[in-house]
Amino acid sequence: MNIKIGKWLVEPENHRILFETKVVSIKPQTMQLLLVLAEANGAVVSKDDLKNKLWKGESVADETLVQMIVQLRKAFDSLPGSSDTIETVRGEGFRLTQAVEKYEAVKPQTLVLEKGSPFKTIMWLFALTALVAAIIFSLTISIRT
């Protein structure tokens, strides 16, 4: 499921963040970090909690986590209208400063052609014109040979 963080659309399955026509791809683990922060919805998440959720209790240096935060900030900074999306709360951890909400992508609708609809009439005219053009082209070729 996609989420919105402020004005940005986040597509976890595709590992990318979008704003209007701009798209930024991020690494899968960096996306996991973003999702953990988004799950907290503005609450501070400690470094220990982040490391436990991302590395499942493995021993990881704080610097590794900080580098991922830097990568995430760079991703947001490369998008228009960026502000400090991720705040460092000294001695506590990190938090998102933008509102988080679930976002369902709009699925394309199937076009239903009703009897007598203008679109259906235009499609029939187009098909008929293409057929007539093909017949004329064939006749022209057969007359020349």
C-alpha cells in the first residue's frame, strides 16, 4: 500500500518517492527505514528501535543508521518543496515532520461504450475509414501491376 508523507507519494513496492513528475528511487533497506518512521507518524523513534526493526537485533554501528538517514534526507531534498522532512531529536532518535496517511492509487477505469455514444460512433468511423483506405491502396497496387 502506498502512503503520503506531506505532499510526497511513497511507493514501497517500487522503492520510490514521487512528487508531481519527479521520481526518486531509494534502496530497499532505506525504504524500510522510511516505513518504520512513517509508522510512528511523527513520534520519535529511537536509534535502538530503528536498528532492532531494520536489522532484527544484529549488532550495527550507529554510523550505518545515520548514513541511511542521510540517504533518505538526500532523496527528499532532491524533490521540489522539500523541507526538513526528517528531524533529529538529540539524544532520542528521529521523527518525520510531515503528516503521514495511507494512499490508495486510483485504478484506471474501463471505458464502457454505450449504444449510440459519440466515442463508439467515432471509433466505427475510424475503422471504416481505415478499411476503405486499405481497399483503395490494394486496388491501386493491383492496377499498377
